[in-house]
Amino acid sequence: MASSTGITVVGLLFLVLVYADDDTTSLNSSPCNFPAIFAFGDSNTDTGGIAAAFYPPVRPTGRTFFHRPVGRASDGRMMIDFIADHLGLPYLSSYLDSVGTSYRHGANFATGGATIMRPDESWFEHGVSPFSLEVQVEHYTQFKAKTEYFHKVVGTCKSRLTKLKYFSEALFVVDIGQNDLAVGLRRSWSLQPQKEALPSIIKNFTAKMHTLYHRGARFFWVHNTGPLGCLAVSMVKVQNPPPGYVDPYGCVNIQNEISMEFNRQLKNAIDSLRSNLSDASIIYVDMYRAKYQLISNAKLFGFEEPSRICCGYHGVDYDIWCGHTGIVDGRQVLADSCANPEAVISWDGVHYSEAANKWIVNQIADGSFSDPPVGIKELCLRTPSKLHK
């Protein structure tokens, strides 16, 4: 996710690939037994797309779990990795990564910096991905068509291809929207024009869900957007705020307000999708509430102050992103990792640490933050008529 505050902030967006094929990863049993995952979104979900399309990340990313940079925008695993763990599935290969990939149990179409709307900014200038949700859905369409073709070709190695029946049995995870909101923040729009942009964003999102449905998707797990104003890079840039500018935890209120309005309209759109896509099962996951619960109770859950950034230097008028060098107070510094990323919520000011990602998925997986309140392991067992009563 490329993200911004009222002061221009562009998040580092890295991504990567990790895969484990059937010979190396055993599938754990679960009540649901989803055979595959197809993922769409931004750097909260990307496991290799933007790194394959542009440049690989640098150390110290990946230090906690992979022990090397693997492209994920964290010190370790992302939420989509922990979702795969909950379902007993291998980590997803990125569709854009051509080396060492396996698509036996799905594919990841997410890319760091992706938006719902077609972008009118560049990766090089603002960190905005050219692979918007529209393009990701098109990639899925091509992926499905090519998979169908190669299953018919004699002599093709099919061990790394998704089985055709999996397309209608898979879980479709969608987590996107924060970068669309970041556009308005980066351009210093007031709250009203930001709100006026939301209906078009939601309309585009709805259209792409219809497309996925008509191309085989039946089980949707849709995350709303998190509290933008609680990103650590937003919090540390606030100095001597006027009354009402931040909440009791240091989060920027106006940024959280636009996040909540987006989520309200997204939930309404999901309700309409359920009516129109009668044999689809669609779960709306309140990621905002889960993340805010962590941030507002950080010490209770074993984390340090939510404004602390593990990797990077950020202030009112400077940003030295994780793994890079820059000047702070007249001296050159290297933005290296903190000694204890497992105790920090924010890895690089914009993206969450592995420990925070794991905590969040452990909260949402049982359905406690879902509408309807269905756990991720039970979704495939529920028919739409029972699910949406």
C-alpha cells in the first residue's frame, strides 16, 4: 500500500514471492478445506508483484521470517500469508513473478501501490502501481484462460497449474482502497472533495466484483480499509496539534474520518452485491476495527507505542525509508531495523510488522470482525441463503 498523510508521504512498496509446492508443504486439515486462494489488492497483500515488475527490496526487509529481502513490505510475513496458514495452504506466488512459481493452490494478483481507480500518477513519482484492480482482474481472466488451455495440451507439466475445479471452490481475498484515499491526502484535498470522490471508487470496486463473479468466483473475503490516520508515519508528523486534530492515541482524525466513510459505502455496496449475486458468499471484514483495537490497546497486547517505527526515520519535513540513507539533524544515517520488530506494530511507518499482521489475522479469522460473523474456515460450508439471512 502506498500511503500518504496531509503532508506528502509515499510509502515504500515492496513485494515478493515465496512459494512452497506440494512436495515441500503439507496441507493441514481444516473444516473448510479451500483448495486455493486468489488475492487482489495493494502492498498489504502483495507477495511479489511490484518487486517483479520494478525493483527488488533491500535489507533489512524480510529479516524476521525469511532472513533476507523477499519483497514483502514487512520484516516478515503479510496478512495473506497468515490467512494461507489458517487454511493450511502454501504461500501464494505472485502472478507477475515468473521464476520458481507454483500456482497449484491459487495466485496473487495484488501489487504494492495499487488502486481501485485507474491511476493517473506514476510508480516513479508517487509509488502508485500501474496494476489497478481493473488490471488485476484482467490478469486473473488471462490466468484462468491460459490455465484452461494448458490443461488441454498434451505434455504440459500440470503439477504447478491450478486445477480447473478450484476456480469456483477457491477463496477470493480482496484488500484494496487505501491508496485511492491517499491520493486525496497527498493532494491536500479538504474532506469534502475526498468524500465526493468515494462513490466513483465504490462503483468501480463493485463492477470488478461482478466481473470476478461472472468468471467463476463464488467465495469472497473482503477487507475494508484500515485507519489511515493511525499509520505511524502520519502520527509522527503531527507536532503541537490543535484541539480535536488527533484522537487520544495520536491518530489523525480527518484521515480516519475519510477511511470510515469509505468503509460505510463499501459495506453498503457489499450488501447490494449479495442481493445481485445470489449464489455468491461474501464476507465483509472490518479491518478498520481490528487494526484500531490493536493500536488503541498496543501495550495491553504486548506492543510498544503505536507511533514507533521499527525501520526508517520520519519527521515533519523528512522521510528516510527503510533500508536507505539520508540526513537527519546534519548527520548521515542508515535506516536499519530496530532490535525487536516483534514488539513494534509499524515496520516502516506505513506497513505493519509480521507480529502485528499475525495478531490481526488471529483476530479476524474466527469471524469476530466479519459481517455476517462467519469464520474463514467455515465460509465454504455455508450456502449463500444461510449465510446472508
